[in-house]
Amino acid sequence: MNRLLHPGHLEDWRKRLMDETVLIRRTIVVTAGTCGRASGALEIRDALRAEIDRLGAGDRVGLLVTGCHGFCEMEPSVVVQPEGIFYGKLKPADAAAIVKQTALAGKVVEKLACKIPTTGRVVARLEQIPFFKKQMRVLLENNLRVDPEKIEDYIRIGGYRALTKGLFDMTSEGVIEEVRRAGLRGRGGAGFPTAVKWGLCRKAAGHPKYIICNADEGDPGAYMDRSLLEGNPHAVIEGMILGAYAMGANEGFIYVRGEYPLAVENVGRAIEQARSCGLLGPAILGSEFHFDLQLIQGAGAFVSGEETALMASIEGRKAFPRQRPPYPAESGLWGKPTNINNVETWANVPLILDRGSAWYASIGTEKSKGTKIFSLVGRVKNTGLVEVPMGVTLREIIEDIGGGVPEGRTLKAVQTGGPSGGCLPAASVDLALDYETLAKAGSIMGSGGMIVLDDRTCMVDLARYYLHFLEEESCGKCAPCRVGTRLMSELLGRMTAGTADEADLARLESLAQTVKTASLCGLGQTAANPILSTLTHFRSEYEAHIREKRCPAGVCRELASSPDQPARPIGRKALKNKERGRS
Amino acid sequence: MRITIDGRVLETSGAPTILDAARRLGISIPTLCEHRRLVPYAACRICLVEIAGRKLPAPACATPVEEGMEVITNSPKIQALRREVLDLILSEHPSACLICLEKENCEEAKSMIRKTGEPTGCILCPADGRCDLQKVVTEVGLKGLSHPMTYRGSGVRRDDPFIDRDDGLCILCGRCVRVCHEIRGADAIAFVARGSRVTVGTSMGKRLLDVGCLFCGACVDVCPTGALTERAVRYASKFEEQRSFICGLCGQGCRLGLRLRGGRPVDVRPEDGSPNDGQACVKGRFVIGDLLGHPKRFVRPMVRRAGVLVETSWEDALAAAGRGLAEHKGKTAVVCSARDSCEDLWALGRLSRDVLHASSVRLAEDSAAYLLGCPDGAEIYAPPMTVDELSQARIFFIFEESLHLTAPIFGVAVNQALLKGAKLVLVGDGEYCLDRYAAVRVKAGPAEAGGFLTSLLRVLINKNNSHDRGRPAGFESLRQVLRTLPPDSPTASVKLDRIVGFLEKRRPAAFIFGPRFVAGPWGHRNAALLWNLAGHTGGLYVPVGWEANARGAVEIMAEINRGAFPRSAELNKPRALILAGPDAAFKRAGEEFVVALDAFHGDAAAQADVVLPRTVFAEQEGMFVNAEGRLQFSSAAVTPAGEARLIRSIAADLARALGAGVPALETRDAAFKDLIGAVPSLAEAIRIVRGNRPALIAGKGFAAKGFVDIPDLDMTFDPAAAFPLRDPDDYLNFPTALEIKSLRTARRR
């Protein structure tokens, strides 16, 4: 592999790489992230390769295996470039038609293409498909253009250009200033201005300084970071080198949760490649700046996503958070100034430097700039990752992109921000998605989890699910969180089982307040959010569970009842009675 | 800095926490997980306070004060929050008694129903009355409990010696885990599991014996509840008074507190202040109670009649001893113990020299660690060093020593430094407690280590050649000598580069060794090499004496022996023997009369003609010089067992029995005055103690910090004639030592 000793080497290499691809007329892109592989993308890839070989079309048709492009509902899928013809839910047998008709002849295979459900009109091209039409994919689009195993692909599409610009045309302060002007805010959830955080770390006394990429994505149903790391790891690495340059750090860590084996593999390989090219290590691109990265694997604890717990874990200790202040910028890893940012934040940095802060600041709302990736899941037709500019409404995401809730159902609520977030009722679908608006409405942006709930969802059961999750995942260090989450989970369990009374509801509310106020870290302080937000908007459901022993959504098994029978607990209790009668 | 707490203004410098500041103002904030020796942890959330301008309350223990900060510690909101948090903690802690209506009646009937397998309330808890949680409940003013009770424990765990663990009483404050890591560096216990299942435990749930626990008892001492207790006194922990004394079980001179009820020992707790500052070890913490009242103690004098030792009165025994010794005046040898106080040693020494005209007076233990390069002169003694200095070192060389067993407090200091990033080079051919922390491990016993040290010294001296100005005395001759010494041993030199690299980056160094390393024919050379290394690198030369008064004893013996004895071969064969030091390997060989001053039944005493019961350390007052060189004064914490007498009383009694003019050294003051008058090094140290500094005995001959000659191997050394090197745990044939030894074997497995 090339060792780049000068920024000119990088540009020469890029030019060579671009020339190489001129002959290829069309490329079939197989999206094989974790979601794609789970639904058989690798078999599709093999079938396509066999077909191309059989036709001897290897010189005219390219085959590119990439990460996830976001439309997980339709996996396994392929996109034929440059036209952007999209085929979803494929079987290996479809390969022949795709290669022969689309890749070689440029024609759309109608039976494989998407159709608008209402009209039946065929929409083959990405930009026509409603799921993609409303999105603004500045981060995710590269996932379709890059084979994560090859640094060449990233360099071909302009990768590490921002790094050259940062290292050779800008000062460290200049990089921070550019990020400040872009208005980038932390994508991990809190939305703290990134440039301010970087500035604090830069100014902090102490040496060495460290930077960390927080890829311990633990919210149930959220996988934005996984897709970025799997599909385009070099974007994150480039962002981190720039950040390290801005803050004066020479060592960085990418902390990936151990349950993401493909991300671990791809990031590890990408670091190796960058290092052997001279993009990591001493004298990057011949400059005086040196920086290296280490990949750390998490060991399966949700709380490791909390920054102080994550640092404890990197140091080799049990992932217990500690009291802040001091914040990591002052005293982080091994007591040294440390900056920690989320995957998506780092991935945004090269974009800002490459295309300019003015371009970036033109996207989004006044206070929230740029795009945000959400993982749209739950009771919605098109699930997947969606990248939208800040400030779009929930309605646009759910109805236009997600295709709305399934037929015959009504939207009940949207849960954002994972276990730390809250539920927004159906009435608030016209809210604009930005940090402040969501916070005002009683939820949070979070890292981007978005779960759509329809009338078949019981809100008490939902809260019970989250509290059970938090009870299991609380680290157990501080008393309010350790005991409080367990007690709240028990109380919610009693409510869904029909054994709770009015006093329990009062107890739940007061517990929620105590845990929120007294807990040590973010996990505990937000642990009550699923309860508090559902109580605000859906109190009647709690009351139905307690007073009438009835679950309005018909979810809680032990309270299920038929319409012609007065509410009476069946389920486990009824079964027990039945057994007793028989014996 | 200026801050306001509850409307009161405090000017403060430095960066204390809110809790420190509040305490300075006399404002009380309840705490549970906080401990003044440990890093703030902020887990119990009892010390939450309000800070103006912050959304959430902050824990006082972990929040540093900031300029202009306004803190409120007792608003109704905060008080309510504390009650709720405490309510949560108590829902996992057996607390029936806290809210019981019959509480007061129960107090009267308590003694009858206290012992139980698993406590369900305070009344059944071993920590009742000294529990921090009880205090906090009173302080916070919790009246009732609102959550269902959950028992977290599954009975008391008793898989390990000395310590009982009851998870059901644990509030997960983390003090034990933190003290084990931050102070002791043993890292035997940690939090295991997560969420509501988290407990304090060991790796893979093994026994403490198998995970490197040294049973120092620090976890028991910091436990705020009854979760960790000392098994032997689990239900006897209410004491009436606590008396301070100096532990005599090793050379560290720990200040311990003996807790007494009705004049009898209950348990022992380490006390604050130098040298041990609240720490102890398995011996000091758990076995002193056993030792003082052990069934094997001699409580009455014994005399051999018709070949059998029988108990008798003091008058009778002293008369018998007097008769026997009078016969062999001038041909009596005296063996003293470096575990006895300076006054006792002096009194016995004076008796031997001035009354018995003894043929030899010597120590039972090997004191080579404090002597340097002088096979017979004993003229040079190591300089003092303090535990604080030791904990500042950045690289440690430890030779042949399991520091945590032979010098636990030095071990604590080394741990503190290792946690701060110091490096450890461990030299020795055995297995040692600190093995797992060693950056470099050199497998070389005392015989081979000389080669390693020579190579190291040679490399360092040659490296330093060009820019070493103001070379200390002896530098050139040292270099000459190094040239002539045998070449480097190949095994050790492999690691030399790394060690030299450490030494270049890290100063000061500390060279720690015990008697084992400087015993044998190579002993003096090893000591000289180490001294030169310490001198050359500006490091600390740290001999570890295993006995309570090893340093003091060396000085006193030198004074007693100063030219006073005719040393003809004929006289060196003693006819009578006074055995005041422990000697498990003692075999009577030709002595016609043996008097043993002993505390415990053992092999040595069994061969004696007269046994005079003597006191042990906690029963006697006196001055001890510990391994640092620090002069310390111990008081008597308990009355002597049975009819046991102090060594200096016995010395006076024997003098009277011999009809000699008695040197009036029976009282402590008289013995002390006489001693100070005769031994200038002690007098000098005492003069300094009157100032603010600790009294440290000054090493003789080291003032110039020069190099010493490296002596040849002592080929005249006869291992058979040398005193056998005793086990450091072999206290006066102390029986519980067996238990400790078995612990050590278990740990090395």
C-alpha cells in the first residue's frame, strides 16, 4: 500500500484511482451491513458475481459490496449505479435479470422494482422512492459509494481531502472556529456545541490529551452509529484526526460495543489501512502532527455509553460512572484532558471542513444545524435509517418517509431518544425535530432512536419494558438508581399484572422524581423519563390498569378481556384456576 | 476563595470539597460512602446539597468548591430528598428494628437474642451501636419505611479465615473495595455483576485465600455496617476503653489500639498517625487477642525437678536460677531478642556485662540488614528513612522479600507509589506477594544477585562517566574494583537495558531488602553493592528488619559489647545460658545450666532448667526503634498474663538472687535514663524528638554519602555456626503464627 509522505501523494493517488474506474459502465451495489447480511445480502452478492462471471461481463459491470444504505425494510437489496435503480427484497434467483437487463442494458426489471402502494406506479430510481425522496443524505449517501474494506474507495470519493485542508491550510484554532461556524452540536443526545467542547479541551492544562469516539450505541432499536462504522469507517477516523489536530491530542480511542462484530472488524481494518498509508501514526502526510488510534471493544454494558463509565472501561476498570465535575475536558482518561464525541459527530467533521461551514450551516434550523440520522422503527411501514435536515417535522418522517402506520391503525405516540428519552403523543406530530423543541415537548433528541407506536401499544407496558431494561443495565453504583429502577420496574410490573392500587401510582411518581434528582449519572437521571412522559400524556391508561384492571391496548396478557365480558383478569391467573379445576 | 454555606461565609484556599468546607464551619452533612482516606465516590447520595445556579443537587463529598459558590445543606427539599434516598437504601438493608415500636423494651432483653445466622434487624446485627447507617438514620430523621424489603444476601459467608461477610447487610458504599485498591493495592475484592444484582465479591467467586487477599483487615475497619466483621469477635465488639500500644510482631512498629472490656482484650484496631496511619496487617489486626491470652502462655515460673519442669513460686525459681548462674559466673552466654524494648535489652545487657561478666551477649536474630560491609565491626548502620519518603519513590528494587508479610506498612507505601505509576523490579528466586506488579522480574537468589548488582552498577557508572562532576568519595576506587569483579551473569543482563532505562527516567529509586538477602557468605558484599547503587542513583537504602526493635537492638548490643569481653576460645564455650530470645532450633549442647525467659511453651523452654514467664509487647511499656529508624514509645495496654514479669524486672531479680549490687534499672524511667546516658545515638535521636520532627535514629558512618568498599566473599562464614534465619512470623514460638504460615502457603498455590 502507498505510504503517503506528502499531501500531493494523496492527490496523485486519488487521480489514479479515478482513472481506473472509467471503463466500468455500471456498478451493482450490494448493501451488506449487519441488516443486509441478516436477510441474505451475501447470497445475493454471490449470485450476482456468478452471473457476471458467467456472462463474462466483469470488465463492464462492477460489483460493490457496501454497508447499509438505510432502507432496512427492503433488505436484501441492490442499487444499480449510476442510474440509481433500486431493487429490494431480492432472492438469489433474481440475479440473472438484474445483471442482464439492468446492469448490461440499463433497463428496469419491473417485477423487482418498488411500487407506490396506493397507485401501483413503478418507481425504480432512488430519488423517486418516497423513502429516499424526502431525505437529505449527506452522511449516509457515502455508504452506497464505499466498500468499507477498501481505503481506496473512500479516497476516490474525496476522502481525507478535508484532512489535507485542515493539516496544511488551517491552524488548530482555525479548525475549531470552522466547526463553531458550522454550528455542529453533539449527536450523542445532549446537543452540546462541539466547538465549545473542543475549545475547553484544547485550553485545558495537562498532557497528554486524549480523544475518544463513543460507539457504544446501546439504545434498544437504534443503530445509526453501527451503520456509519460498518459502512464508512474512514469518515469517522478522518474526523477524529482532525479533532485531535484541533485539540492537540496524539492518541485516540474508538470504543465500539462488542455486540457489533462487523463494525469492530471494519473499523479495525480501516485503522490498519490508515496507519500503513501514513494517515495515522507519526508525521501524518508528512506534517509535524502525529496521532494514532486504538480500537477498544465494550463488554456489553449499556452504561458504558456514559462518558465517565466509558473512560473507566478503557482504563480497564469496571464501567462505573463517576461524579462530574470535573468534566472529561479537564480530567478524563487517566486524569488527563479528554474529549469524547459520538460517532455521528465525528463523521460530520470532514464534511464541514471539506464543503465549508457556510454550506453546513445552511442546513437545519437556527439553533440546530446539519442533518441528523434517525433510526425509524416500530409500527411504521418503511423502517430503516433516515437522514433528514434538522427541523423537519415528525409527520414528514413518519408519513412521507416511513409511509405511515400500517393500514387500519392510528398513530398513538412516537418514542424518541431511547430509554433516556420520552414519548410524544400523536398530537405533536407537527413538531419540528431539533434539540430545543424536543426537549420542550418532554422528550429528547437522543442519539436518534425513533420508535413509532400505534394503538396496539400499551404505554404502561412500554414503560415497564424500558424500566426493566434500565434495572438490568444500571451499573449499581449509586443507591437511587440501583434501588429506584428496580422498585419502579416492580411497580410497573404490578400495574401490568393488575395487582397495583392507587397508592402504587403515587409511589411510582414520587420514586421517579427521587431517582431523577438524586442519581449520579445520566442513566439514573433520565431513568424515570419513560414513566414521566407517559404519565404526562397517557395518564388515563395507567388509571385504566389500576382502577379497571383493563389494558386499553389489549397488550397486557394478564388483563386481556373480551368485549362482551366484564373486565376480569385472565391469562396466568385464569390458567391457574383452570388447572386447579381439572385436578 | 470565598464560599457561602447555609448563609455562613468561609474563606478557603486550595480546592477542598464542599464537605471539607462545611466541616470546617462546623456544619454537619450526613455521609455514608465517604471516608477521609479514600477518593470521593459519590455513590450513596446522602450528602446531596443544593448549589445556587445548578439544576440538580450535588454530592458534597465529591464537589470541589468554586469561587462565590452558594451552598444550602439543609433546606426542606434537601432533607426530604435525603430521607427518600435513605428509604431506598434501607429497602435493601435489614432494618426492621429502626421502625419497631418495641425498640426500647428490646434494649433490655437484647443480650439474650443477639446471636443469629442472618440478621434481620439492628438488634441481631454485630455492628449494632457502631453502625454508620444507624447514625445517619438518626441524623436524617427517617421515621418510617415506604418500600417493600428486599434481602440481598444469602447468609453469612464463612469460607475464609478471620473475616465474615454478610451481603445482606452490605449497602454497596464501596469503601472496602476502594481501600483494597487505593490503599492496600491488593485488589482482592471488587464489585461483581450489575444493576440490582451487584455485590462485592472476588474474581470468579473464589475464596479470598485464592485471590491474593492478605487479610490485612482494612476492609473490616472501613465497613460502615455489619457486612464485614471479624469472626472471632463478631458478637463481642462492644468495648469499654481503647488503649494504644506498639505492635511487636514485625519491624514496622504499627500503632494499634487494644479494645478492652472489663480489662480483657476484645479486638485490635489500627490507630492513626505515623507510621501505619490507620493500617495494619493480618497479624496486628486479627491475632493479638489470641496471642495475649493463649493457653500456651507461661503464667508461673517453672523449675526442673527430677528431670521434670514443675510450676513453682517466683522466690523459688529465682533462687534456683541464682544458684545455677553463680556457679558459672564468667562462663555464661546470654541470648537477647531484638523484639524487646530498648530498656529491657539494656537492663539484660547490663546484668550480663556487669554482674554475670558473660562470655557473650548476642541477639537471637540476624541483624545483618542494618550493618554494612563490616563482617565483624558492626560500626556502620543504615541511615533512617520514613514511610513517606518511601511512597515518593518512582522505582523500587525489592530483593528476596514478600514485603506485605514482613513489612506490611512499607508494602502499603510501595503500593501507593505503584498506583501512581512507579515501577517495580523484583529480584529473588522464590515467589513473592508483589510478583504480579513487577515490571521486571530477575530470578536470582542472594548468591547470584551479586552478579546482577555488579553488572547494573558497572553499566550505570560507565554511562555516567562524562558528566559526573563532584564525584563522591570512593568513586574511582569503586570503578577500579568493578573492573576486577567477575563478568556479568548472562541471565540477568538481558533485562539490564530495561532497568537502566527505568532508572534514567525515574528518580528516586528505593532498594528494599531483608535479612535473607544479606545473610550468608555473600551478605556483606550484597549490602555494599546495594549501598553503592543507592548512593550512585540518589536512592533510598531500605533495610527491612523483621523484629520490632531490630535497629535499637543493634545499637545497644554494640554498646554492651564494646571491648568489654575477653574473647578467648575457652571462654566462648559457655557453661550456662540465659535464653531471652526465641530460638525454635535451640539444641542444648553441653550447657550445664539453662535459664529460659519465655512467654510460650515451646521446644526451647522445654530444655531449660528454669523457666521465668515473661511479658509480651502489649503488656510492657518501653521504647522501640522500628524499621524506619523511628523511636516510638509504647505503653502497657493490658496487665501481664498470670505472674509474667517484664524482662527488666527479671534482670533485677536475677541480680538480687546473685547477691550483686543491683543496677537500679527496674523502673522504666531509671532504665531509660541509664540507657540514654550510655548510647549516644539514641540520646541524639531523643534530643531531636523534643522538636517537631519524628525521632529518627541516625545511621552511623553514612553522613558523607560516599561509596563503601565492596568486600570479598566472606569465606570464613560457616553456615552451620551461623544463627539460623528465623521466620518473621516466629514470634516467641507464637502458636498462631502457624495459622498465618498456612495462609501464606495457600496463597502461593
